[in-house]
Amino acid sequence: MTFSRPFHKLFLFLLACLSAFPLQAAVPTPAPPEISASGYLLIDFHSGKVLAEKDAAQRLEPASLTKIMTAYTIFRELKQGNIKLEDTVLISEKAWRTPGSRMFIEVGKRIKAIDLIKGMIIQSGNDACVALAEHIAGSEATFADLMNSHAQRLGMQNTHFVNSTGLPHEDHYTTPADIAKAAIATIREFPEYYAWYSEKSFLFNDIKQHNRNKLLWRDETVDGMKTGHTEAAGYCLVSSALRENMRLVSVVMGTKSEEARAKASQGLLNYGFRFYETHQLYAAGDVLNRARIWKGEKEKLPLGLAQDLNITIPRHQYKNLDARLEVEPKIMAPVKQGEVLGKVDVSLNGESIATVDLIALKHVADGNLWQQVKDSALLWLE
């Protein structure tokens, strides 16, 4: 059985169907701004909708964007209790000698992990990366294996790391789409640590260094995330901004200067916020339908979604949304919680934009003998 019903949170669908209230005509959304970069991506954090991209699946050198995955891996170790923020880390000669940007730690000293993490995130310290990698995994190469394991779990299929810093190596690469996955996972899983990405400076060993992300000073809605630069990679920037309840993540790789990466990132963010809006249609666990279940201990089975359903659409098109629920025609007990029993399809101006599984929100066991006999007779009469 297939039927339509209005979203209780979305819109007055029945009114939209009346001739007195015609659907608002769709206005074409302007093309994204032109950006001179090797590759870029603009994506909505909640819905996952890509709003702009160029060569987002192309393998590129990430430079210090690598540190997004380095930090993510460290955050996972913290969450699992394998390390603590107050741990003291012995600085090796290798860490001390690591070239590139640094937080100026000294060989043989013991530094708190929290200071090294901030030095890595805010100052982009390569020395801090290596020190933390060695503390966690014994060697930087082993830590890189751990990074790759997390990357694969996050679906970063075109990514491979050989170090924790982003220093150039022919077998060290990622893509704009892949590094966006690492950024989104960090924001979603570790909001308490993600806050460090918004800090504008960090003082260590009487040396104050500033965050290289210029957007932190130019746009108060930007709260992260990471810059990167090598001669081969060009100037790169992953940015995230939150305006009202909408969060966007932009990835720009391979621009020609610090200013170019900042302007490109700002342009993408402004474009996305200006021309799109994101709505949560249903929360995970909301009851969308109470279906008849046969031969069970109960007659009604609540159906809903396993995860929040968020959509990103062009602005001013909210009233033109429609939702269709498709439920299996005859649901027989027993049913396990989480079992897929239909789907929800959301369309905009007649075009499907999201389809998700409709699941059982509760377990329903077999009914007693009377319930099964009664339902068998009712089914026979249908």
C-alpha cells in the first residue's frame, strides 16, 4: 500500500494543493562563484548535500590539512582512554628536528599532551604532530597506519597518509571530498575538542603564534578549521561556519596565496548561506506512522527513522516540499526493532531529493494463540 501524507513539521501540503494557493515557481539558483584552485568542495554539514565542487575527487597533496586527520586520530585515542590530556610527552630528536611550521618544543623535555594538541591545531606545529604520534603509536609510521585505518572507516577511499604532518611525499594524498569527511566527523564526534580550531592564537614557551586561518578574524560565524601550504600543494584551507542552525564546510585546495584561499573560502561560504537553507524534517525516533501488525502481541507498530532526516534546498522553496510514505502492505509478527518496513521519499517540485528507510521503532513479539487465530480469520476475510 502506498499513500501520501503531509509532513507534520514541514508544510501545509493540503493548502498547497488548493488552486487558491499554487506552488511557488522554482527560481534557478545562481552558479557558484568562479574559484581558481586545483579542487574545492562546499557541503552542508547536516544533510551532506554538495552545493559546489570542482575536481572534488581528484587526488591532491594536502599539506597541513593532514593535521585534521592527525587530530581526529588523537581525539579517538582520548575518547578510548588510551591517552589523557594531562599526559606528559617526551620530545624526541626526530620531533625536534621536523622541518616546517613548529611550536618550538625542545628535545628531551616533557610537554603536556594538551599543549602539543593546541600547538598542532592552532600553530600547525609539525614538531607537535610527530611528538604526539610517537607517544601514541611508538613511531610516526605506525601512527600513519592508524590514520589510514580511520580514513577507510570514514569512507575516505582516495586518501593515503604516510606521515602526521603533511610534509610532501609521493604516496601522501587526499581529495577535497575526502578531507571534508574527516572535518565533518571531527565536528560531529568531538565538539568539545573542535572548539580549539576557533582559537586565534596560542602562547607556548613565551612565544605567541597566531592561527593562519584569516577567516577567524573576518567572519564571526567561522569557527574553524585548518590551513595548509607547501610549494607543491599550494595554499589550502578547510573552513566551517555556523549561521543560525545551518553549518557549511568548505574545502579549497591548491590556490596561489594565503589571501586567495581566504577569499575563495569566504566566497563559497557566502554563496551557500545566501542561496540555500537546511531543515530537519524528522528527528531519529519520531513516530511517522503507526502500522497495522498482524498476529502480534500488539496491533500497532510505530515506524520512524534511524537517523535525523535533514535536507538542503534552495531558499524560499520550503513550501514546495512533499513527502510520501511507503509501508509494507502486510506486516507479520514478530518484528525486530530497526527492521526496514518501508521508506520515506521527499520531493521538491515533483523531483525526489531524499529517500530513507522507514524502520520499526519497537520490537513486537508473536501474539498469543487467540490473537493469531483472530488475525488469521481477518486476513482470510480481506
